[in-house]
Amino acid sequence: MKKAIAILLALTFVIGMVGCGGGKVKTGDPDQTDFLIVGGMSVLSSGNDSNPVLVKLAEDAGVEIEWDLMSDSLGEKVGVLIGGNQLPDAFIAVGFSQNDIMEYGGDGTFIDLTPYITPEIMPKLSAILEKHPDIKAGITQADGKIYGLPSGELMGTAAIGATDDLSIYAVPEFSMINKTWLDELGLAVPTNLTELHDALVAFKENDMATRNGNGAGSTIPMSTGYDQWCWGQEIFYAGFGFTNFTSDICFDLRAKGDGTVEFVSATQAYRDAVTYFHDWYAEGLMDLEMFSQSTSQLIAKVSQGRVGVTTWWEIKEIAGEHTDDFVFLPPLYGPRGTQYENTRNLTIRSGPGVTSGNFNITSACGNPELLLKYFDQWYDPEVVMQLQYGPIGIYYTEKDANGVWQTITDDAAKAQFGKSAGELKAQYEVYGPRLILAEYYNSVFYMEDRATQRLHDIEEIWMPYVQDVVAYPNDVTFTEEELEVISRYKADFVSQVAEYEGTWLKNGGPTDTEWEAYLKVLRDNCGMDRLLDVYQTAYTRYLQSR
């Protein structure tokens, strides 16, 4: 499809449009050396223009990049640009979904990169794909084309010697409890939901937050988000034999050891869980603001010493000066006196896998070959470590006796730059296409201490409570027909499940009549059966291809 492209933003020339299908190298302006790239960046980043690593890479490749990056409202801007045919040369760190990639690849917005991923044009990436054919398979769409460069951080428990290589994202949220408060009340760390309930009641009745200098009545027994990645309430559903995340349909799928999948939000266990936790909400044990609060609001509450139980990626990041007050809760057995009394099960999640939605060249680009030669440098191991963490000479100091790069210490970072090592990383981290392969750890650079600790926590604290060490993979590919089904039904399914769950947690239920009506809505209005068939078919195909 040919499109007329308007002069965009700061571009000072018009790029002629040329169709780019059929596996042929796109022709355009072979002399183009200036490129406009629109995309995302961390709110803490100082930007790509001043990043010394990117400046050097651009000089080496003979290109000039105009970076138009933002940390907020990115999706809105991208939609306007694509909808208005005002395309930059490429998009970076947008995180296009597979549905987006197939749509924009199919209509010519994104070009096929297959002809350019060759040893002559992209030697570094080509070598990686030859060594790791699974990565190539993960970015190749159902039409056989590649519309985006691969991105992925393959950080797993194999790096600490575990038998199963489970992603650092396998258990996205950890639950934690204020043990200082427990000790003061003479209570043990709970092992089941009944004991946790009693502890929360004690926190509230004794207004434990006042021990930390907070005003009367400021104690929040439990505070989380609602169905939020790494800070939701779902980990407590483990006491009913599952965990789920309705913010994305794939996270609501449970892959089982027999190769089948199911939506946990349509099971009796799910119904029992939301019914049970409504009582907690009604008693004021769960934060009444859980449905609306932001991450910054949650962090403020916990770090002020007002919260007894919460969920997060790790304790230190959310608890601040109260870090030493908290310990991890184990996955808790179900409530006493019910069929779930001896049940607890964490459903693990697939890692982010390898995606191709973080760098996509558009049909506006006149010289894709040169632009891809520049980005091929991003796949050098020493370059990718600097894009992930920070430059050599700033974040990385020297190599040790094994030839592995050493990172700056917190003390040295504060002395030289007035910032912690973590703050330096946040300043220099670059979003975009990069592959951190497992073999890079301990050979090029070491995994950061926080990541190593988290992998140990996953393996030692959480994995004993995972019954099926399987997860629905994020890099499953779908046919065009399957994507049409997902596009038609997914949003409605997700929103309906989230709406019903929130209503039941706040108001109680569901009764038998309400439950049957809910299932009917999911089937008749939200395509649940068709969606499940698509996800099952794609998963079966995925397993057979491995």
C-alpha cells in the first residue's frame, strides 16, 4: 500500500514513498543519513541526545538521529502520527503488540526487515539469530516476515544454578507483612488466609501506624492496587489454588501441564476467591483506595509506616526507611473450614520473552539499510550492557581478573556524581531494541545484585508453591484470522472481567444467578469460547514447533 507522507516535525525534506512488500529491499533515498525516530523513554532518563554511547554509535555509523521521545502520552501521539499518515522514519520503545505489528505490517506502515537482516548489513544480529533460532522464530510473523527488531532480557533462574530456567518475571508481585507490628502484638507470620485476616484486624484495632508517628486512625491494614502488575491483590488468590491478572487476557490464562489452557476467571475457585475477599474489603482491611490509587500513592503510604501488608517487586523499593520492618509472606493456604484449607498455588508467568515491537521502521524511511547498520551495533554485548545500565567510565569502571566488567559502587557513585548507582542507571538507561542473552551474564558483565537476589527469592521462597512449572508464553504467534478474533473480543472480555471482579470485591457476590449471568455475558457478548479456542490452538501450535 502506498501512502502520501506529510512533512513531519523537524524534517527538512520530503521522503518519497515506495511500496515495500514481497521480500524486496525498499528503495527510497539511498543518500539519507538523517533520521527521525519517535518513541518512549524513562521519566528519569536524561535523554538520548546527550547519551555518550549513542553519540559514538551514530558517529561510527555516519548517521544523525533526531530523537523525539517521551515518557507520557506516547500511545496517544503514536496513534495520531499513524492515523494521520505523518510517519517518522522509525518508532522505538513503543511496545507495539503482535496485533499492532501484523496490522501495520500488513498495510505497509511498517516495512519487512527480513531482506536487511543479513551478515552484510546486520552481522551482529544475524549471528545471534543463527545461534538462537528460537529468537528468530519469535519475531517472525505468521506471514513469514519480520516487522521489528528483537528485544528481550533473558534473565532467569538458570543464572543462579536452578534446574528450571524461570524468568525473573515469573512471579511479578511478592507479598510482604510488617513483622515489627506482628512482634509487638505477639503474632507469628501467617501461614494461611485466616491467620492473615486476624493479623490485619489486630493491625487496625491497635492502630499500629501510630507507632511510626502517624496520626490516629491512619493505619491501613492492607494496601495494594487492583489487578496491577507487581502491586495487585491477586497473589492472595493463591490460597484458592491460582493467581491471575485480568489486566491482560494472557495473564488470565492458566497453562496446565497437560498442554491445555483455561480462563481462571470462569472457574469456581475464582468465584469463591472474590466472594471471600469482599468480606475483608467490607471490614476495612483492604485499602478503600485500592481501585484508584497510583504507584506513587501506594509507595508513600508504605514508606510512611502506615501499611501492614502490601505487594511489590521487592521490599526495599516500596518500604524505604521501613524496609527492615517487613518480611515476605509465603503463599498462604486457603481459609480454614473450607475446601481450600490445604490449597495454595502460585501460577507463574512467562517472562516478557522476545518481542519485535520496540523498533519498527516505517514506509517513510528512505534508507533502511543505513539505519539498520546503525542499530546492528546495539546488539554488541558491551554496547547492550551500556544501553541497559550505563556507559563505560561512568556506570562500568573496569574489568576484573575474569575479564568481566565491574559496576560502580553506591559510595563511589555518590562521591563522583552525587547519585546512587541505581540513579545513574535510571539516568543513562536507553529503551529500545536490545537483547541481553543469558550467556552475557558472568562473561561480559555481572547481573546486578538486586536481580540476583530476586532470582534466589523466586527459586527458594516461591517456586516450592508452583504446582505446574508452565506458563502461557508471551511470544506465541497468531495467524491473521486468530488476531482478528483477539482484536474483536479481547478488550471487551478484559474490561468485563475487571468490572465484575471489582463490583464483587466492593459490593459482595456473586449469587448463583449473578454468576450464571456473568458467564453468559462472557460467552455471548465477549467471545470467551472463541478466544479460548484461539489461545489454545496457538499454544498447541507453539508446543509442536518447539
